[in-house]
Amino acid sequence: MSGVIPAMPVPPKQPTMKALELRAYDGISLVFVSNKPIPVPGHGEVLVRVQSAPITVHDVLFLQGRYGANRQLPVVPGLECAGVVVQSGGGLLARALLGRRVVCGAPERGDGTWAEYVCVPTWRCVPLRSFMPYDQGATLLSTGVAAYALIEAARAKGARAIANTTTNTPLGRMLAVCAERRGVPMLHLVEHAADAAALKSLGARHVVDLSTNVSDGQLQALFQALGVSVVLDSRPGERTQQLLQALPTGGSLMVYGQRSEGFCSFDPSELVRHNKSIEGFRLLDWMRRAGFARSVQAALFAQKLWSFDSKASTPGGGARLPLDSYHQALDLLYRGRITDGQIQFSLSS
């Protein structure tokens, strides 16, 4: 998949592993355990030895019970990671991944990635190229693959141009560079002048700071001038109605984030009389529908951007902490001292 002959996998020598367990959905009840049984992959699954697992805003929502997918407690949190496939549960793809460096999304049920090992379905894995460090690749799904998939989903609706409300986050930066590279006009709608400046420095051509009191008519005119027919909305809230109203007849608003900016309401006449639509987008659903080959294509495209375009790279710095330093990680998270995805649990030996 990456053109590199995989190393021979090293299966776990011990029956247990180190992990973090969540005991209550209150955001803080994490417990470090050092003797949790290592999971055994079933058919169509692989066992991944975790090297780096990021902590993102979605993980925070999960800890607080606000992610919309609560699992039976106690449970290992963590929604994605980078690591090495060390055991196959059977199946052609599972055997092909054996020994490969991968990035993977956690299974929908059971334990997540904040552990030394995680068991995942093969279709949730994408290859990590040899030139990509584990700590940078750990957020590949939620940034690079997500940006590719969002643009694909919008284009599948016939969009010539796309409006996007993601700000100066890793995903927002990746969307800007990915859209530019693929020749898709993108209108970035931000709420702060600093975010507008940051996106323009990446080469974003169309950026509007909504905090400057852009009127409904002005926004509608911008949509019409660029040909925007799809809005990617990461912050549903008070502006949802304004965005929906600015869309042309038949336009779509795709909600893909849970960073609610307050009460969300809209005029249903926009849906009934103007044939507009509001729908949700979830990356894992896209990966399931698109298939493994398309997911790999998205991952390789994103890694190529990271490699050859410094503007697409995730920012450096951040904190690399062992699992037993989870108290420090929580402190950094809740004090807001570090940006999304820049805290990672490092499990390299």
C-alpha cells in the first residue's frame, strides 16, 4: 500500500496491557490500569500496537458523555491512533495489513485507543507512510481524511463551490489547503479577525469575518457570486438560519461538528418552499460507504500534502505524555492551554 515492505509483526508477549479507563461520564473519572487484558481480534479485525493517540475536542465530549455514543462503563476512551498491526483476526485485508504502520479509528463498541493495544475493524485502518512520524499521523483521520471526505461529499451534491465554518483548527487548515489543491472554490466563514488572517496566510482566497456584522443580503450575494450550494457547518447554532437562508434553492447544509454555538433554530420554510436540506456528516459512515480503496486514496493524498506543502502540516509543539500522566493531560485540556489534537499519549517503547 505504501510501497514499503512491512516489518515482521511482534505480537504481544504478555496477556495484559496498560490502559486508561473511564469510570463515569463526568469528564474526569479516568483511571490508569496496568493489567487490562489485551483484546483478541475477530475475523475482519486487527490488533494494533498503539504508538501515539491524540486527545481532541471529540474525546473531551466523549469523556463528558456528550459525544452521542456512550458505551458500557468502564471503557477505554480514545477515538483514533497511529500504530503497527501486530495480529490478524483473519480475512484477506486483515492479513494484508499485518506488520503495517497504520492510522485507525476506534471501534463503535468496546474499548478505544488510549491503551497499549486496540482491536479495530480493518476498514477503519489506513496506511501511514514511512516518512510520516506517528505523532503527526495520529490525527490523519480527523484532519486529512476528513477534509478529503467532506469535499467529496459536497461535490457529490453537485457543488461548484463550498462554504465552510471551520476556523483555524487542524481540520480547518487542511480543508483550506485541500480545496486549493483540488481546485474547489471555498468560502471560509470565521468569527475572529485572527482566524481570517491565519487562513489567508495558507492561501485561502475567500475568507469572511462574520463578526463584522455581515448582513443576510451580503452573505447571500457572496454565495451567489461564488456559486456556493453546500455549506459545511462545524458550529451549528445561532448562525445556522443565516447560512441556510443564504443558500440557493436546492442547497444543502451539512453539519459535521458538535461545537454548538448556543441555541440552534431555523425556518422550516427554507426546507419546504426552497427545497433546501440539512443533514449530518460522520467520517466513519463515509469510510464505510466509500470502501477501503477510497479511504486509502484520501489518506495518501493527505499525507502527500503534508509532505510537500508545509502549509498543510499540522502545527508542531504540543505535549507528548505517557498514559500515567493523564492528570496533566486533563489539566492542559480543561485550562485550554493547548490546541485541538496537540496533546497526545505517547506509547512508543
